[in-house]
Amino acid sequence: MKQDELIKERVDEALFRRMDNADIGINTIVTNGNVILSGIVDTLSEKSYAVKIVKELHGVKAVEDALTVSMDGKIDDDDITNKIVDRLVLEPKLKDSKLGITTNQGEVFLKGRIATLAEAELAETLASTVMGVKKVINQIQIGRNDDDLIDDVSLCNELVEVISNSEEFFAPDVDTSCRDRVIYLSGRVRTPLEKEGIEYLAKTVPGVRRVENRMMVEN
């Protein structure tokens, strides 16, 4: 069996296994290790998840996302906005947030201010799970009004404390630095899960605007 055929088999199996049959409308083409995904999925979150799954597979060099989000003619912009509001209100981690949501032809705009980068990304993820959403434009400002008074050294110190207090992740070989409220993570971790987990911890520190994850996973 040719290499591309092996990769296609691996891609199709991974999509079927990890997407709980949501991949029924996904077609795959593999050429020289480059994968094209086409077809129809129900939500924007499924579209993003399918691409993520394929990118992680051995042998895949690149992924072209040609997937289309299904648009139910019965769902209008007001319906989408109301459903997103409902999901944000029911999320305990966002109970203190004050966000504005507008929808224009399936494109959702998130505005307002929120304490952490992790919360802003959670709001975006929840919005992407609503049927009819074609795109989410995240314009949420990160941090409290007094976060401009926080210096980079304080942010780094708080992150080190958060990582040290974590019961899930042990990261003695991770280095942290901060510039203009952007956290830079480098060094080595044991697993991909540890890499993602430490990045998430950095995003929970109030005032952090962005996280650059340059950590390497040990072989």
C-alpha cells in the first residue's frame, strides 16, 4: 500500500473514532502527505476539531481546510445570538463576565472585557458549538481595568506559582518569560498533554494577553 493510502486510512479512522460519527459528511484526499478535508459538518467547532485531529497524525505534512458548516435555513442571526447567550450564561467559569454578542449572516462578534485569556477562549469555543455559526471574531479585551498596573515580572512570578501549585503537572524544566504581558514558555515537558496543560495554566493568569508555547516534548 502506498504511503498516501496509509495516511488516508489513518485519517479516516481517526475522524470516525474521535468525532462520534460527526465525520459522516467529511471527505479526504491525500497527496504527498498533504491532506484536503472537504464536505459538510454541523458546527464550526466540529470543523476546527477535525482539522486538529488530522494535524496531529503521523505522516501528515499539511492540512487544507475546505470544510463547510451546514446552514439550516430556519436558523437566523437572532437565533444564533440567543443560543450563544444561553450557553455563556450557563457556563460557571463565565458567570461574572459582561460580553456583547452580535451576529451578521452567521459571523459572530464577541466584545467586552474578561479577566483571563482562558475565559476569552472558552467564550469563543462555546460560540463555535452553536449551529449556524460560520465564523467567530473574538474582540474581547483581556484583563481587569487595573491590570495595566501589573508589570511583566509580577505576571511571571504569578505563573511560576500557579505551575508550582498544580497537582496535575510537574514541570521542573520549563522556563518562563514575559514581555508586554505576553508569556513565553520554553524548555522540555514529558507529554503533549503536559505541554497543552501548562499553556492553559498560563492563560488563567489575569492580565496575560497571549501565550507563545515553544516547549518541546521529550522523545
